[in-house]
Amino acid sequence: MTTVFDAIIRQEIAAQVVWEDAMCMAFLDDHPHTDGHTLVIPLREVARWTDLTDAESAHLFWVAKQIGRAQLQAFHADRIGLVVAGYHVDHVHVHVFPTSDASQLDFSTLPEPPLSSTLEVDGDRLRHALRRRGFGIHVPPAPEFLP
């Protein structure tokens, strides 16, 4: 089954991509809960995170950690939320987003989409923070996690 994320991976749908490597891609959520809300997805179509290989899950969470660190700089957040929900798109996606309180962890409603110019500005801020941390959009493989 093809999802909107597959179309983003194939560049058939535009997205504010902030990370891409041989195993995953990360881009801004088009219905962000907070500024800089990013989705980290495997390039391989997998519906449930429990079906990821050990290497894939380790890599996705390593990338989420790097993005979270950059979000702390770019958006001056108190904390970084991390949620694996998977109800709106049938393709594993890790939500990584700056938070200021626990109420922002509520995924029961979708927020209104922001203007595309706002997403572009947030994407630029996050890409800049990632570059300052030594990462570009196309980055080398992460450290080997598993034997």
C-alpha cells in the first residue's frame, strides 16, 4: 500500500526535508503541534514500529535524538517530545517536537495547518541548527548500533 510518505520519499509531494540518509528521512509535519515538529520515517514502508528491524529502530531513534538536540537550539524549547503514534498514516513515523508543557503531547486532534512560508522558515531554522551540529540533509550513515 502506497502512503503519502512514500510519495514524499519519491519527491512526488514537496516537504520540508531536514534529514535524509540511506535508511530514513525526516521532514516537518504539515500539521505541527509546535514550531519545528518533525517526522522521522524509515525509507522502507513499514506499518508498525514493532516490525522495524533492530537496526532500523536504533537508527530512527538516533536520528530523532540528533533532530531533538537541534530543535532545542533552534526553537529554545524546554523539552523535546517524542511520540510514535502511527494512526494517521500507515507508515512508521516518529514525531519529534519542541514542547513547553505536557498538554502538547495530546495527539487526539489535528491542529490547523500553518502557512507554507511558516514551514519553510521553520525548516530553514532546523536545517541551520543541524548544520551547526555537523549534519547536513544528506548525512553519512550513523554509527553501527548492533553487531
